[in-house]
Amino acid sequence: MVNSADAATYVSYEEFGRRFFEVAVNEERVGSAIAEIAGEAFEMGPIAQGPGKLAKVTAKVRIQAPRVSRNLGELITFAIRIPLEIDMVVDLRIDKPKFMVFGEIALKATARAAEPLLLILDVEKPRASDISIHVTSKTLRAEVVRIVGGVDAEIKRFIAMHVAGEIDSPESQQAKVIDVAQQLDETWTGI
């Protein structure tokens, strides 16, 4: 670490800015921001499903720690994978088959610079096709209910809608923006 101007190797402002971005938006920091946006758990349902909408689907979704990989190109981008565990029940009035669902949300994000001196993590909203799930059940009857009722597609649609809502929430909007000037003002001690 250089503590004096005499020992410093000078760089251009542009190079300094790029290096700053590469340090500021690393996988760990982005993973923390995404975990804050995603939360830890949520419940869905009851959602009417199947022929005549007679079945009611409810689920408890647990969100695991995101896995983040960074790509350093002209833009600094991130591929984010958020593992899910879901306990799901389909209430058929005469039977309540239970399912265990494992899944993953695939998100993309880009680190952006904005006026006046903001660092923004721009997270794309997921579509149902960005959600992958694997559903297991203990009975053949439950499997038939799942297939006939279109439960898999509904789970994906609901999760995508929930995550998109979380990305748009005021708390998430705040978590995605760092005011660098304000941070410097708060930490600068002067000479």
C-alpha cells in the first residue's frame, strides 16, 4: 500500500475509474446486494389450478445464497444463480399431495455508472423461462395432479412475478444504487 505521493505510480482518471469499478463491484458485493433484494423466504398461494380451478396450490419458498460470476468486458456483467427449495401442497379437497421442489432463478445484472457520481447494479427482471425447477412427489396420483394441473408452469410464472416485484420494490431500488460522492463525503477525514 502506497502512503505517500512520492512512491505512487500515477494512472489516468479513466484507468482509475475502471479499476475502481472492478474493485467496487466484485462477486461478493453483488451477491450480498442480490441476497438483500431476494430475501430469505416467501409464500405463494393458494393459487387455483387445473381443470375447473378446483385444486389450490400453496408453497413455501426458501431462497438460498446466490452464486455470482462476473464477466469483465466493456461492461462489467454478472450471471447470477439463486437456488430455491420449495415445499408445495396441492389441496384437492379430498387429498393433499405434497411435493418437494428444487429450483434455480437465473438473473443477469450490469454494473453501470450514472450522473452525478452513482454506481448502479442494473438487474434484469426474470421471465418464467429463467426459472428452472425439479419437482418430486411420493405418489403416482400426485404426479398426475401435477402434470394435469400445469403446476410446474404456474410455479415458474409466480416465482418470476414475485422476483420482478422484489426488484422493483423501493428497498431494492435503494440497495442497487451507491452514491459514491456521498460515501466519500461520509468517510473523508481530510488532511
